[in-house]
Amino acid sequence: MEFALLHPDPDDARWLRPVPPSVVLAQTLQPIEREIQERRQLTADLTTAFQPFMAISAQMPPTTHAITVLEGVGRINAALDRAIGESRREVLTIQPGGGRSEHLLSEALERSKPLIERGISMRTLYQHTVRYSQNTFAYMDKMAGARVEIRTTEELIERLIICDHDVAFIPAQAGDNLALELRHPGLVQYLINVFDHLWRRATPLQEDVSYEATPEGITGVQRSIAKLLVEGHVDEAIARRLGMNVRTCRAHIAKIAAALGSGSRAQLGYLIAQSGMLEQTRDD
């Protein structure tokens, strides 16, 4: 009954008469074949309509997504691993903040293994505060023999990773959950130029950072803190920019205040400006 192979007897409705299967099959297939023919005609019409656009696109250079938003640590790490795995020449990284935990450095070492095996060079910029981290030097020992260079500087921009001249990764907001994957050649080259500018001003990790103290005994780190204080930054912002914890930052501020004889935060800013210490920069 479902396939219409039986139909009521016109002479006696109590009976069902069989219908030849060939007739039923032909009747069933007819609308399906008609739809197939219509779909084939639609396919041909679409192909004809798109043909001029296909001819134009064939003459254009291949395009890539210039900016891709990566959400979630898993997706970010997967994109990083893929880009690093495709690298053939050099990987550049900027890692602001203080010393890394053993766990983070172990992850970095694991990610760097393919680069080491392929002889790809790496240049990494940290802040001076990593010089007091035993984990950093242990990481360097494990990377011995590889084409890895590390330099440090007082202040750095946000985190940055560049693979060859092809792709760069930057944070899209505070935290580690949102990043941008940049593949526009102009953007990537601009970030390479920024990196090279910071690199030239940084100090190799194997060399000592020489700070000449002021007559009041204020060190170079403390001069950097003083400069940020005068600019109006709060303790937390200063600590973040210099890659140290807030307690250490406040200890340095207390030493500056004691050296200049300041009794208040407002007076400290005035005395810093009057002392001339901000004119004594490391680069001078």
C-alpha cells in the first residue's frame, strides 16, 4: 500500500488488485528524475553565471586573511604551534614581565624543539628583571648549542611573536584568552622593525647591565621608576611596565624617597624633578 503496488478493486471495494511493479516504479521515479534535471540545469546556469568572475579571480594574486581573531588558549596555542612548525628562517619573540615559572619555560622549551632540530634561529627580548631568575638561566642552559639569542631591556611593549616575515601574533586584550594573528606583509614588517629597534637598544643576557648610581645612590632601575612616577603612573602600572612585583616596586620607591629626603608622595615628584636624575639615562 505504501508503494502503491495495490489499489482498490473498482468493482468490489472489499478487494485490492495488484499493480504491475514496472508501472509503479515509472510513476515513482518520474518526479525525482524531473527534479534531478532541474538541478542539473541550475548547476549549468550557475557555472555560466560565475564564469566571468572566475576569469577575473584567476588573474589576481592569492589572498590570505590579513587579521584573524584567535579566542581561547587552546586555539591560540594551536595557531602558534602551526606557525612555528612552518618557520624556515627565524622566530622573534618579546616576553614582557619578570622571570617565568618553570612550567612556562618548559612549555617554551617544548615548543622550541622543532626549531632547534631544524637549526632555525631565535631572538627573544625579556626585561632586566629576568636576570634575577634562576629558571631563565636554567632554560638557557637547556638551549645551549642552539641558535638562540636573549637580550634584556628596562621596558618592553606587549607580548609579540613573529615567525619569519610571514605571520605575527599580538594580544587583542589584557589576559591570555584573545590574540590576533597578523599576516598582512606591511603589518608584519612594521612589527619586525619595532622588534629590531628594541633589540639594538637591549643588552645581551651574558653581559652585565651597567648602571651608574647618582650621587644620592639612586640606581638605574630606580631612575626608571622615578621617571614613571613623575609621569603620574601608579605603583601597579610601574611594576607591570618594568616586569617586577608591586612589593619590589614600592621598596624601590621608598629608597628613592629616603635618598631625596621626601616626606610625601607629592613632595617626592617635586624632588625627583629638581634632582636632575631623569637626565641621567642608561643610554647616555
